[in-house]
Amino acid sequence: MKLLRLGQATPLCQSTFNQISNHFATDVYRLFLGIAWYTGERPGAILKMDVCHIYQNPLTRQPREKVIYPAANRKDRQTRELDIHQHLKLLLKAYQPPDTGFLFPSLYRADKHLSSQAVDKAFRRAVKKAGLEHQGFSLYSARRGFITRLNEQGCDVKLIQRLTGHRSLSSLMRYIEVSDVQLKNAIDNF
């Protein structure tokens, strides 16, 4: 667990995702967390997204069938395409995106995207309002939650690796949280 901003982020589960989402002041941050939750992408790649990477037509709020994370925006320098979850489509249809440029433009400079510090501050405020502070949540909690959910649903590790874009299984394994319930079920079903 992350303590004093050190260590691994606590993964979000459906209820903590909902609690935090409901406490954001604006739809911008709610959509950011939704994209992280439903795609499992790193925060930096989400901030660098262009409107055309997720919207087929931003004017009519028509999402694409697949979100595109270009290689230039990702840590591993590999383009990643992922089907868009139905709940994420609803968030995208409710959001008023810019016509062009960054999906999350800076409030101060038109040629820049929203800073990770701004998103982090909004996230920490929402976590506090939800009464979840001191539980180790960070911007990476959605990614860890995405990966942990897939594992809990019985998805093969190779499938999870393909969905997340991890190059090595050892890197991926650090994201998977094993619950006490899973440990008990493993013994009970042995």
C-alpha cells in the first residue's frame, strides 16, 4: 500500500471508483478517471490523448469503437488500441470535448495538455471528500484496479499483458493485487 506517497498504489475496486468519481468537481476529472478505469492506461498517456484518439466525431460526441494510444504517448513506445467499454462510451457522450487538440487541454495554454499535477490535486481532493484518504490511492490506482479486476475474473496473464501493453510478465505481476478472499478460495477449492 502507498503510504506518504511512497510505495504501490492501492487498486481501485468498483465501489471506490464510484465514490471517488462522484466527488470530482468537474466532468474533466471524472472522465479522466473513467478512461483510466476502463482502459487501464497510464495517466501520462491519457493526458497526452488527442480528441481524435477517442472520438470519431467530437462535435456530435460520437466515441470511436476503439481508443487509440499512439506509441509516442506511451512509456513502452508501442501503439495500443483497446475496445471502448459501454460505460466509458456513456461518459464520453456526456462530456463536451474540445473540437480538436488535446482531450484534456491546459486551462492556461492552448498548446499544452492539463498537467498531471492538476489531475493529481483534483484526484486527492475527491479521495478526501469520499472519506478514503490515507488508504493509498493515487492516479495509478485505476490502472492497478483494471489489471486486478481482469485477474480476479480469471483472465489469462498473457491476455492481461496484451491488454495493458506490458513488455514483461514480471512488470505486469507487480500490478496484480491478490485479496484475502482469493487466498481463502484457492485453499478451499484445492
